[in-house]
Amino acid sequence: MCLCCGLVPRWLLRSGHLRVARTIAPVLKFIDFLCSPISRRLAVAPSNAMHRNEVATGEPATILSKESADEHEMLEEIGQFYNKTADEIMVSRMDMKAISAHCTFQEALDLIIRSGFSRIPIYEESDDNITGILYAKDLLPYIRDPQDFNWQKLIRPAYFVPETKKIEDLLEEFRTNKVHIAIVVDEFGCASGLVTMEDIIEEIVGDISDEYDTEQKPFFRLPDGSYIFEGKTQLNDFFRETDIDEEEFGDLTEDVETLTGLLLKIKGTLPRRRETIDYGHYRFRVLEANERRVLKVKFYRLPLSPAENAKA
């Protein structure tokens, strides 16, 4: 991590991504400050350190050939960073926590406490019509006397961005406008999700956890070799975890980002609970689902026939 805090801005500068380098440099400088007690103890002799010109001109994979896989992966993520858009990293509307503008003060307070978020969207009529953002800290002075308090006057304007907004540009807008959350809207102006400053930073440095976060993977492997996946699992995670070549699914993966989307493409309609879907030598069994999406899926490989085993 400490190495990357120095390499990342330099490599971005060399690669022509000056604006991104300027934007993330303060964040990485802060991380470097936190890591400095450790880095001083682990400091290497100058003869073993990289020369400045090697850092400035080398490609990420070459520079980090003898460094940790995590640092290598970080630079690869940065290489893809400037091409990503808001809809690729946003929290979808179905997973988004939001509060109705018509809630009472106590209801709004309870919802914020349960959500665990410091900023939460406010909607009118339906959750695709976001009208503002409520900051939890703005409620603190009024907690002792919540009766008949018009909490709606504390709602701040929402910052809206299109789904196609480059996150490189969005990060700069966050800094310029001093906001940390944006509502992502589709071509019709309806909310499709939200994206935060933390979401963008995590695209570079990986997941950022605090003392209140509990690590929850959207998938895990069972002793029998099968897997349990959440429907919202990203397809690249699904293929990596199962060691399946994406090409086996052909065109089905085009314009699809999640496992739910893949199952929808295979079946043609939204699968129901307890439904089984076979594709080639793979089987998907829907464990949980609602009227809008698949929530949990069991995945396993079907045994090969004797003839297929002979060919293998």
C-alpha cells in the first residue's frame, strides 16, 4: 500500500491522466501518512530501492513484478478507472436505502439508524423520484424533542448525474462541489441508483471498511463443491470464483452485469423460487426470489456422461 501511494500518482501523470492524479493524490497521501510508522520499519536500503526513472517510465506490471499481488491489482484497477461510468459502480435503486418525505421525524430517525448510513436519499411518491438528501448529523440537535418537528426543512438538494458520467469526472465534481453522494438517473430522469465518494475511491484502493462494517461476500463455496451466490453478484466475480471461461456462455454475457441478468438471458423470463435452470454442464437452482429479481442461487456442475469423460 505504501509503495502504491507513491507509484499511483506518478504512473497516472506519465499515462496522461493528470486530473485523476491530482484528485486522488490527497487521498493516497493520507493513506501513506497512516502507514508511515509501518513503512519506516520496513524501509529497504537505497541499493535495493527502485530508481526514480524506473518508477516514472515503467509499466505497472513491470514495476510491481516483485511486489505484492494486491499492489499489482491496484494499478491494474487504475488503468481501467478512467473508462468506468457511474452506472458500473453505483448501488442500484433496488439495493438503495431511501426515506419517504412524508415520514414522521421518529420514523425517519429510526430508518437512518437501521440503515447505518450518514447520508440517505429522500423520495416523493416512489423511490425513483429522489428529491433530496438527508444528513444524519443534521438531525442530532433535535433528537431530544422530536415532537411535531418539521424535519423536511433539513433536506439538502440532491446532486444528479447521468448513468454515463465518467467516474473520473465525477470524482473531480465531488471535490469541486464538496459533495460526497450523487443520485444516478437514467435517460428519462428517473433514479437508477446512487454513487458515493467512497465507491469511487474503492475502485482504486479496494474495499474500505470501518469498525461498523461486517464483511459479507455475495457468494461462498459449500463442502460438496457447489456454490451459493446472491443474484446481484457481478459476473466477473462469478466466473473468477467458479473458474469458468466467460466464452462458454457466448453472447449471453453481453450487456449483462449480474448473475440475475445472466439467468434472465438464459431463461427469457425472470426465474421463480425453486426453479432449476440448466445451461450446458451447469445447473442453477433459485433458492430465493421476489417479483423483481433473483436473490439467492445455488450453482453446481453436472456430471459428465461416460462418452464425455472419455473425450475429456
